[in-house]
Amino acid sequence: MDTQLKKGLLEICVLAELNRQDSYGYQIIKDLYKIVNISESTLYPILKRLETHSYLTTYTKEFDGRLRKYYRITENGKAKIQEFCREWSSITDIIDFIRGMK
């Protein structure tokens, strides 16, 4: 799969997971594992990029005596998911054409 396409899909998957609930890195990896194998070295740059673009925010919370960094989707992040879904419908039309279904 094209690297740029995969990167974009992973970003949307992370946003979709955070749209369900706030979460932290390791939990995001575990939750996404059922659909995509993602490592820490892949996830954390994605989270940083999404934060830089204001698609998510962070906060810390104590857990077992340590501070854990949590991620929360923003309204911009929710809008990004909606935009992706609108664009994806046109991509499925292209895929159908390639497969000879249109």
C-alpha cells in the first residue's frame, strides 16, 4: 500500500478511536490492533502530528502513582473524520471503476 495513503488511514483510525473515548498510547495500540498492526514508533509521531494540527489535545492523569498522558479528540478532529468519510465515498467509486464494477 502507498505510504502516504497508509499514513492518512492510520491518522483517521487514531482519530476514530479517540472519538470513542479519550485514551493513552499503549491502549490505542491495543484497541487498533484488531484492525491494523501499529507500533509505538509509528503511533507517537502520528499523535504528535495530530496534536500539531489541533485534531487532538492532551492531558495527564495519575495512574498507579505515575502520570499518564491521555489524548482527546477536538472538534477539528471530528470534522476531519467527517471530511474523510465524504472523500472516501468518491474513492470507493474509483475502486469500483478499477474493478470493472462501474
